[in-house]
Amino acid sequence: MTWRSAALVFICCAALGSLSAQEAPSGRSEAGEFQKLEPALKFLRARNARDYAVTTPNGIDEANYVKIGGLEQWITIRGEDRKNPVLLLLHGGPGDATNPWGYAGFRTWMKYFTVVQWDQRGAGRTFGRNGAAAASTITIERMAQDGVELAELLSKKLQKDKIVLVGHSWGSILGVFMVKARPELFYAFVGTGQVADPPRNYAVAYRALVERASREGNSRALQELHEVGPPPYKDGKGFGVQRKWANLFEGADAFIASMMGFALAAPGYTLADINDWFEGQNVSAEQLVPQTSVLDPKLLGGEFAVPMFVIQGAEDFTTPTSLAKTYLNSLHAPRKAFATIDGAGHFAVFTKQDLFLQELRARVLPLIR
């Protein structure tokens, strides 16, 4: 899902770059103070460009806009060997593009896969290029069509019969619709932070949070959770409390801080790109959350013509692990398997990248001829 609470703090910081007239209490310009960070950011961007570069003889490192669904959409294609299978990563959110920090986060994956990261319609640089005018086109159906078009483009460009699809959180919904629509394009689908039953999601997560707080004797968590009670909620307070304790119990705050740092120091990125990243999250959420929150679980299940895998954090308090396992068990597919990663939650694919990669290699690579 989203990192909205942490994002708000970061937006306040990033916005200083555009506040040329405002003065700090001491009389110094806040914008001027912020601009003093530019030499450090320039150094870090240059260092990251060097340290995370793809330099192998048969490697690929491309970043550009491609025309998908009538819009110019931003993709990166990176890997150490063009012969490796192509893996398309579908980010969550909605709107939480991984490109601003994924150059570092998925660098180890590039030894085994050509990793494609896509700023979806309404996200990241795609949002920056097209603006909020495209908001009305942000629907589940249109996004799935975009994903299929991108898969076709990648297969042709990289000369592959099929590609591997990995979807996180909202991306797990998107991926399911894509493989249902065009299974012949994909070797397999791998869901993580798998959305299984949107109408029940927060209620099950609430019970899991209360159980965890009780087990640990965390009186503060219990008090706050009992104050808001179980969903449904009339406003955002209840969801905010759930997200707060989900992040704390999963240890997600350290990852979020790291993600922010890598995004600020992303090679080729500017503060304008970072602002587009956050604004795109808000616009995407406004359009897609009302659609996904009432999504009929039957639309995510049923028959599949491709192998289906779920690799889930053992304690996911955002898209509950118990629901994800029940979901996979209910599917009919040529092959399926469920794996958990201990010590991880909703962001397992990011916080335990190497363990996730081990599972990915063990389960997906044998399917690729």
C-alpha cells in the first residue's frame, strides 16, 4: 500500500526548494538553507551513479519514456546480461513508483534478471510528464491494458518469448488482471504483499495487530487500537492508527527512511521529480483506492493459465499473510506455491531483497526454457 504518513514529512522538506520568499525564524531563507544541501546531493548522486552502474559487457542500462496507452510512460531496463530472463516489477501504492530508489534496491537482482521498473500511469515521472489531466484515465482496466502493452513491447524489444511478472501490493492486483488477460506473455506471476480480499483486508489486519500487541504486552498499541476500534471507519483516523502500528511492528520505518535517502540521491533526479513522485501517489490513491477497496475478490481468483506464486512476509499487517495464503490455495493454476519470509512484513520484497531473490530463483528460473 502507501507510505503516506512518512511521505508527508518528506514533502515538507522537499517543498523548501520552491519556497523562495519564506523566511525561517532566524531571518534566514528556508530555501537558501535547503539549497546548501545541493553540493552533498550532487556528490551522492555521482557516487550512486558509479556504485550502482551496470558495467558488464553484455549488460543493459536504459531509461526512457515509451508510448503506452496513449501516454508517455517512464521505464528503466537494467541487467548484467541481456540473455537473462526479463522481470517486470509492478510497484504498489497506488502510485508508489520504485524507480527513484530501485536502482539500488534491486541491484543484486540484475545478475539473474533484466529488471524493468515502470512508473505507472499517474506515478513518478509518468505523472510528471502527463500531469493531473490524465487522472480520469486511472482505472484498474486501463492500467491492466497499459501493463499488457508494456509486456508486449518488452518481449519484442528484448527478443523474449515471455517475461516474469512480480507485483507488490496494489501491483499484485494489477498483475493478476494482466496474466488473466494475456497469459501467453508471462512465464509466471509472483505476488507479494498480495491483495486477496479487499473488503475484508483491514478487518483481518486489525485483529492481527491486536493479537500482536497483546502477545507483546504493548499497552500503548492496544489502547490506540481499541480507541479506534475495528473497521469500517468513518474517517482516516482508524486507518492511520492501523498503518502506524503495522509499520512499527514490521520495522518498516527504517526501510522508508532508507528509501527516501536513496530517492533524494538518485542519479539524474531532481527535487521536481521527487515532488512529482509524491503528488502522483496522492492523485493515484484518490482514483484507485475507491476502486480497489470494493473490488470483488472473485475477480482476483479462479482459473489461471500461468504458474502462480506468492512470496509474503511472515507477518504482513497491511495485506494479511493469512488471507494471501487462503487466496493462493483457492486458485487453479498449472503450478502454484506459497512461501513466507521470516522477520518481514508488507515490504518483504524490499527489506529482504536477497531472501526474496533466493525464492524467486528457486521457483521461477526452472520454468524458463
